[in-house]
Amino acid sequence: MTSFAKRGADDRLISPENSVLTFIDYQPTQINSIGSMKHADLVHNAVLVAKIANQYKVPIVLSTVNVQTGRNQDTIPALKKEIGDVETYDRTSINAWEDKDYNDAIKATGRKKIIMLGLWTEACLTFPTLDAIAEGFDVYPVVDAVGGTSTIAHKTALRRVEQAGAHLITIPQLICELQRDWNRTDTVPGFVQDLFEDGAFTPIQ
């Protein structure tokens, strides 16, 4: 049982070394307006994605909208706590890609694979996804940790970004893709715990 060495720059899959995770607008107003999934599930899943990123040392870029203008509240505490001490890029633009500071922060990581979570799916996820793809980035929307104002709005937005070249991904797939090999023993305990938290694994009675 001999695994190949970790792939380098030519890795077609997501790895801790080639990806960046971004959260866009996980704020009370946006979460409370989601109609495509239960709010508690949305929050749980988003927090789990942040936990996974930190376990694998994937850099996180966090953005909010209209906090400094006083029109909106900050990122929800549960998610902000899990993300940890990172800078928040507050915007007035609905499309985060059109905010210079946010755009610069993504590009400064030097990573071309963007794991993207944004609320709503039909706006704050779709718009930067389309722009990033047009600039040569690979974008991976985590479909079970994002939501829209309705089920049809959410599903239609995912169809649009997929047709544009986005790579739709789920939390279990994300975990497995980052782990990749059981021989990477330092992250195995967290990997297994993440799958239990996601519900992919269930205890045997």
C-alpha cells in the first residue's frame, strides 16, 4: 500500500495547498430570509465548513455587506467564532467581486480554487462566482451550506453557475477531497468527526 506523493500545482482536485474558502454575507438578515432550507441546518453546515477549513489550514476570506453603513449586522457569532481571527471585508456592492479590498484579498492568496459560500445563492453567491470563473478561477459552491429566498431561486441559481463552469460540491465531498488519503494521519481524527457531524457517518447500535 504505497500512496503517491501529494500532487503539486497540477492537482485537479481541491487540496489544502491550492484552495481558499470564502464566506459572503452570513448575517442575520440574510439567514432569516432564506427559504430553501431550515435556518438551523444552514448555520450548522456553514459553521462545519469553517471548522473543516481550519483543520486543513485552508485560508478564509470573510466578507459582509453594509455593516459600516449601519444598515446590517455583522457575521453571525457562531460562524465568526469558528472562523477565528481574520479580517472582515465589508462592502456596499452586492457582488463581492466588485469590491476592491475583497477582490485583492482573494487574489493575494495566490490560489486558483475558490470554495465559495454566499447568501443568497441567487445574488451574493452567483455574481462573484460568474466573475471569478471569467477571470480563470475554479469555483466550488458548497451547495448544502448556501441558500436562496426560495427553493426555485436557489436551484435556478445553481443551474446558472454550473452552466458557467462552477463545480458544485457537498460537505462530505469537500471533506474527502481535502483529506484524500487515510495515510495523512494527523487530520484523520478531525476528518472522521466532521463526517459524523455532517451525518454522513452514523453510530452503529
